[in-house]
Amino acid sequence: MKHFGIYGGTFNPPHLGHLIVMESVQDQCKFDKVFFIPAASPPHKPEQHIAPALARFEMTSLAIQHNTMFEVSDIEITRTGFSYTIDTIRQLKTLNPDTTFSLIIGADNFLEIDTWKSPEKIFEHAELVVMNRPGYEHSISKSLYLNDAMMVTVPNIGISSTDIRRRVKQGRSIRYLVPQDVEHYIYRNGLYKA
């Protein structure tokens, strides 16, 4: 039986921090594959600063293209409406019946999982892999779901999509924050200037 990791996010844009932490998770968990899944309409984020879904999908494809263990999926982009994690997991299980799945999230999201759609169903259909995040160590120990999650330690990378968007808007360099192909895509398509 195969074991796939699911790493969802806005990827607005995808950056080297995403790749570094996912390589660390892959190194520890030894998945057969990790799906990077850009959200079409994330229910927890306002849409005003989000690049079009197709652009985020294409940037994510460029970001992971040199890692054979990573694959980008358009499963949420092609589905209409909000991108709920449980719906994605169910659809992936239907498409890959002989596969177990692990949902990979950060400690910040782990602490909010009770606000997600059908959290108990998520635990039924996928193992949970939780990455550390600075400042969340104490809160994690109080989570009701702590025994349902596998904790993994990843490097704390000081790169954020918010900062990258701000830098583009200000005309500042984003070199070494995103893969070079993603940098070129952002500039070629005029993303994040407004």
C-alpha cells in the first residue's frame, strides 16, 4: 500500500520555505509522494490579495519541478466553491483507493482544526502530521487532538508569502526567497504589484 502526504495551502506565492520544510517532512516520513495542493477559494482567507488560482498552480508546479517526490494537484482548483480539506481527502482517496494519506499542517493550523469543516472526519480518513512553528510549542501541548497527531520538527524558515508580496509591491528583490522560475513568473505576469 502506498502512503501519500497532502500539503495544502494558498501558495501565494510558493517560496523556498515551503520546499525546505516539506523536504524535511519527506525525509522523516518517507512518503511515496507529497501532493502540493493550491487552494482555489480558501475559506479562512480573504480573497483580496490572492493571485488567481491558475497562477498559483503554475507557480507551484515551477517550484517543485525538480523534486520527483513532489507533485502538484489541481484537485481543489477544478472543484467549485470553497476548498474544504475533508472534501479533498475524500476525493484523493477515491482516486487512489490503495493508498493511505497523511495531512501535513503547521502547528498554527493544528490549533484551529476544530474550526474546520468536519475535523473528526479528517482524522478518520487521514493521519495528521504537524510541523512545529515558532511560538506555538506551549499551546500544542494543550490540544485535545495531540494524541491523534504525529509531531515533526522542521527548520524555522523566516520566509513568508506576505513579505514576498510586499517586496514585489515595493519593487524590492525577492531573489533567494522563491525559486528562480517562480521569480521570473511573478515578474513576467505582473503579479503582486497592486
